[in-house]
Amino acid sequence: MFPLARGLQAGRVLAPTLSICERFGFTMLFRSSRAASFSQTTRTQNRTSDLAPPSTPNSSSSSSSSSSQQNAYIHPDDFAATSHQSHGHTAAHSALNPLFESLLALPQTLARQAIHMATHVPRKQYPEHVPLTLLQKPLLALGSAVATLVDPERAHTLAALGDVTGSYALNGLRKRMKDHPIGSEILEDRPHLSSQTLDYAHLRTLPETTLGGAYIRWMDRRSFSADSRPPVRFVDDPELAYVMLRYRQIHDFTHVLLGLPTSVFSELIVKWFEFAQTGLPVCLISGVFGPLRLSSAEREAFAKTYFLWAMRSGHEAELLMNCYFERHLEDDLDQVRSRLRIVRPPYTSFLDKQVESE
């Protein structure tokens, strides 16, 4: 191949490569490479002219013309090959351009999507629902956790903490309920424990040895009402919201089945039992920070005896979320405990004091 053809081919090959690389800031590098290629072509031509035999004065014009024609001549095969390579690189350049542009725009696209997800407010799904963005939920969780630690008696802040932190655990609970014949029926019927659905007058006529009789006496002794449970507001899925509401409404039945009062010490036992059953983070948070309100003697008794009992009993018992309590109010309390595989906690002298204090 003649030197001029080589220079022409090199220029055509480097042209599309230079166009691509200029997009990425490599202009100076390839300009240097292009200049080096041109310099190399020039030196090759000069070397060829130096090796050529000197021409006579009379034939200088014809020699120059023939030499010029010889150097300018490109074989058809070489031209075809050069043209084919040039078209191939141009096609590759055209195909790669959208890919490079997409890669360059990827961070900006991801940033826009992240901002949209963080600031998007979902639609209201049920009457009590308060839709929150993904950015607002962790802020609410942090504020509710701090407020609950300062004043554990604030039920609404504790409820908000449970709403915004319980998504994963609630999905697991819903699956376990759907896999259970009674649990799936509860999800379909969605019964509510309230003063409108519970006949308090009838429950007061039941013996204390029945589930309903023990429940109403436990509630009357503390002036509690089934309507006092705060509603679910920050769970987006309506069915998951009901699962959380059901968990709150049967909390008092858990106390009755375990035979525990509402002191801080007893609530800790119930919370760890519920955590073993449900996996809800709000139970874990209460169980971890609750002992800070106990005396050193209470913390020692809880750690030695009741923590392990609560975790073991919660795992071994039937899931209370799958119990249709409304249908067993007249059943014997001990028989209900036996069916649910619930064993009452060991009544040490310390726990006896907790019960007597109420």
C-alpha cells in the first residue's frame, strides 16, 4: 500500500474515534495522536523521495508528473477496504452514541427518581389514613421514639412509632394469618373489638373463670375501655392497617391470658411475649428501653427469670392474631389457654408484689 493511501486510511479510521473521544474530554490526546500519524506519513514520503534516483533536467517535468501520479494512485482494493472500514466505524459510532448518552444521563435520572419517591405523597386509603412521604416517615419515627422515651404514657406517639416502623413485620403477620383458616377468616371479616361490638352488660354476667368474664373484670378494675386504643393512621396498605389495629385491640386479651397486670414490669413481659409472636419493632423498642424505668432489683429479676420465659412462651404459643376472641368469650379461660398453648409466667414473690400493688 502506498504511503499516501496509508495516511488517508489512518485519517478515516481515526476520524470517528476522535469524534467519540472528544465527548469524554480526550480531545488533546487524540489530536496529538493524529498529529503524530500525519508526521509519520510525511516522513515516510520524504524518505521515499530521498531514495528515488535523481532525474535529468530535461525530464524533470515528466518525472515530477509521473511521480505525482504514482504517489496519488490508490489501488481499488485498498480504497474499497478503507471505505468499508470507515462506514463500519461510522455505524458503530452511531450505535454507541445513545448508549453513552444514556450512561451520562443515568445519575441525573436516578436522582430525579429518588427525589420523586422521597417527596411523593400516596393517596388516602381509608378514613383515618394520614399519607406520608418516604422522607416524612423516618422523621416521624425518630420524633415518636424520642417522645415515647420521654413520656411512655403517651399512647398516640407509641402508636405512631408502631405505624411507621412495622411494615415488614405486618407483612409477615398477614401472611401467617392468610395461611391459617381462622386467621384468613379474621382478615376477611375484619371484626373490631369495641364497646359497640362487645356487650359489656352480658360479659359482666359471665363467671370470672370464663374468658369474657375475666376480660371484663380486668377492664373494669382499671377503668379501661376497648375504645381507648388509638387508631392506625400511618400504615398505607388498608389490610396491613387492620392487622396493626387487631394487634392493638387484642393486647388486653394478652394480659388476661398471661394473668399479668399493667405495671411497667408486667408490660415488659407482655411486650417481649408479643415481640416473639409478631416481630413488631415497636415491641422490641419498648422491651429494650422499658427496663430503664425499673429499679436495679426489678431489672435483675426480669433478666434472670421473665425475659427468657417471655421469648420462649411467645414462640411456643399459637399466634394470638389467629384467635377469634369474639367467639370464645363464654369458654373456660383455662381451656382457652390450653388450646393456645399458653403457660402463665412463674409467680415468684417479686411478681406477686406486682399483682398485689394493683
